[in-house]
Amino acid sequence: MAQTHEKQELPQRELKRKAILEAAVEVFLGAGFGLASMDTIAQRAGVSKATVYSHFGNKQKLFGAIIKAQCHDLFTPLQTSEIGGNNLELTLRRIADHFIRLIMNEQILALYRVVIAESSRFPEFAHIFYENGPGQTADNFAPYLSEQTERGLLDIADPRRAAEQFFSLLSGHVHIRALLGVESQFGAVDMDKHITSAIATFLRAYRPRS
């Protein structure tokens, strides 16, 4: 009977965990880490504060869990569905388009801001974000660049570094301006020119010399 009871309780526990994470995203990204209240999170999730603590232990661990979950939800589609294909330039374009949409997403911008604001006090937040987001994306892209080098379409000695450079070219000041709120809206034509220029620069650096 005990095992049957545990199986019945598991889905309810997972539902509560999901509700807590969803409520915590709203509170943390809206108020910032310092002003976020566990009472408010519990209230929005429809659970007791004791339930929040039983799932995540403390505020820091809850925020770390949010970072992992958000990175997984936002970066996974880029990592799993865009990399591949025989047409190098078309594949780079698909990856670039998806990446720009990702980093300019209001939710991911808000997450960046909170992580940066708290990184001096809680450096583990920055590590969690980088390892599960940008770092993992570069790790997943590097084998594709290595494969294109083997095919003779690129000439790259350090695929991981080249992956970082590709995404850095794409983000550049466009992302910085969006993070700072200096300029959050970019026209489709300007963004298309930015992506085209970034890809051209990358290919000029890594096309095999004839």
C-alpha cells in the first residue's frame, strides 16, 4: 500500500514543484533576487512557504533551479534542432536567426540582468547560467564546426573557440544595448544586415585559403 501511495503522490509533488518554479520566475525576474520574497512565491504558487522550502531548501537554491530550468527551456531548441545540414551558409543562418531571437527574448534579457546583478555576491549563479546556457551552446556547436573542417569547408584549429567567436559576433553591441535598455527594438532589416555581416566576417576568417 505504501508504494501505491507514493506513486499517487509523485505527480502531485511534481505539479507543486512546477507551480513553484513558474511563480518564482515571475517574482525573481520582476523584483530581482534581493527583493524577491519566498512568501510571495509561495502565495503565487498556491502552496505553503514550508512546501517551497521542502522542495528547494532556500532562496539561493530556488534561484539556481530557475536558472537551470530557464536555460534548458530557452537554449535546448537551439542546441537540438538547428545544428545540422549539408549547406554550410544556410545552417549558419538558421543558427544565427534562432540565436538572435533567443538572446533578444525579454525573459532571457531579464534573467541576464538578474544574474549579472547578483554575480558578485553569488558567483555560483553566474557559473550555473554560463554552463547551462552560453557555454553549453558553444559546446554543442563546436562539433559541427569540426565536421565542416573535416569536409574542407572550413579551416578551424580550435572549434570551441571559433564557436564562441561566432556567437560573440552575433550578440555584439546589439545585445549590450538591449541589456542596458538603450535600444530594445531593432528593425527586421537592420537585424538581417547585422546577421549577414556577422556570418560574412566569420566565414572570411575561417574559409580555407585557396
